[in-house]
Amino acid sequence: MAAVSAVFADVDTGIDDAVALVYLLASDDAELVGIASTGGNISVDQVCANNLGLLELCRAADIPVSKGAREPLSGRWPEHSNTHGPKGLGHAELPPTDRVLTGYDATAAWVRAAHTFPGELIGLVTGPLTNLALALRAEPALPTLLRRLVIMGGVFDGGVMAEWNIRVDPEAAGEVFAAWTGQQQLPIVCGLNLTRQVVMTPDILARLASVSGPSPIMRVIEDALRFYFESHQARGHGYLAYLHDPLAAAVALDPELITTRAATVHIEPTGATVADWSGGREPNAQIGIASPTWDPTVFFDRFIDRVGPFARRR
């Protein structure tokens, strides 16, 4: 039996964040020990409600959920897009719950979790890096306390496009990458250049449904992803959905799922991520790359093998 890893997730729960959380809850090799909520895709209050409702839906243990950043380190969030719908989960509706937030904020939650599981904790960030930047200000030793950090963010294809999680708070991203410069364990970064190859389609969703059968979890996943398909189609991508955050969750549990390459990441004020691959400067990240051995079907097989039976049991 695989060893169980303690995981702390920092999310701005829209559709793919929600699916990533379900993946973690469905994984026997993961113990989700805390969730930090941040604004980004939607308001932080709605993110908190989504996280509590997802735990209720999945009949999860009483996992601590903490409220985090309402705004970026400087300025305000851009106007929220309609990529995830007004409540962040598309057409899906979550069950009511009596679960409540912790009495401490996301900054304290990061620090508590790192000190509770020193050298063991896996950190996963699938939203803006604001909460983690504030936690680093409070506890600069975080890079040495964490076993691993996985970030969904950026794009590393040589272009100048800025990915949402980095673009909405480039100052926080800059502080996070600077904190890991020269560290022994560098953060693994899953950028759009990689995550856009993880393409959920109606056929793959039907495979998942055939394993899970009818269930409340499956209904939420289907309703959320149907909206995601529609929003991707409206933006010219086709009737499909990129599973950015679930890939990052899978990599957090098994880094060997992808190939990485060390680089020094610089964050432009626009939020563009510039990678120096030369080795001339100390690296601050291991960036996921599309290698000849990278096969997204391996991820989808694992995703269905975990989430399908989990949804059926619930």
C-alpha cells in the first residue's frame, strides 16, 4: 500500500479547482489536512462556501477550511470572468452544510500545517499565490518545512501571454519564486503549456460516469464540466475543458507523472512568466514540460480509477 501524504491545498475554487479537490479526496495516498481559500476566479466568500459545500458533498472528514486573501497584495482583482459561472461551479449546485470556517486565516493555516507536518507536507496552489506569499512573510522557513510544493500557474512556451493565477497577483508570485531560489526542493510548476494538453471531453466524462454510476458527486462533476465545456466553446477552444488544476493535484501526489526542467522564473509586472533555462542563475522552479514520454491518457486513467469508485461509494 502506498504511503499516505499530508496535502495542504490553496484554491480559488472554480470548476477545475473543485475537480482537483475531489481527486485528492478520492486518493488513498493523500490526506487532505487543510484548505486555504483565496479570491481569484470568484470572491473569497464564495470560494469558502464552495470548499465547505464540496466537503459536505464528498462526506469528507472535518477538514479545516480557512479564509484567505480578499484582494491581491496590491490593488484589486480584475473583474471576474464568466469562465466558471457566477458561483464558480457552473451549472452545479452543492448541498447545504453546517460546516464552518476555522477561526484563523489562510496565512496562519499554511504555517500551522507546515509546522504540524515538518518535512512531510505537500503544498498545492491552484489559485493566485497571495496566501502563500503572506505565509512566507510570516514564516520565511516555509521552503525548508515543506516536502514539496506544486503550483498551477504561468505559461512557459516562450510567448508573452500571462496566465490568470500569476497575472492577478504578480507581486505575490514574485515573492514566492524568490523565496525558493537556491532551495534544495524547488517548486514544481504546471503551466498552461502543459495543462492545456489535459483535455477533458464528453467521451472521457462518459467513461467516468460509467464507472461511478449515478451519484451526487457525479451529478455535480457533470453539471460543472458541462458549463466548462460551454465556456471553452464560447472562447473558441471547442466543446472540451482543460483540467489545469486536477493535473497539478495528480503531480503533487506523483511528480513522476510529468517531466520537469530546472529554470529561473522571473515574473513581469504584467504577470508574464519568463523562464531562464541557461543555468547561469540559481534556479527557483522545476517547470513541467511536454516531453516525448508525456502521455495525458495516463493521467485520465488514474483520474477515472480514483474518482469513479469514490463517487460511486458516496
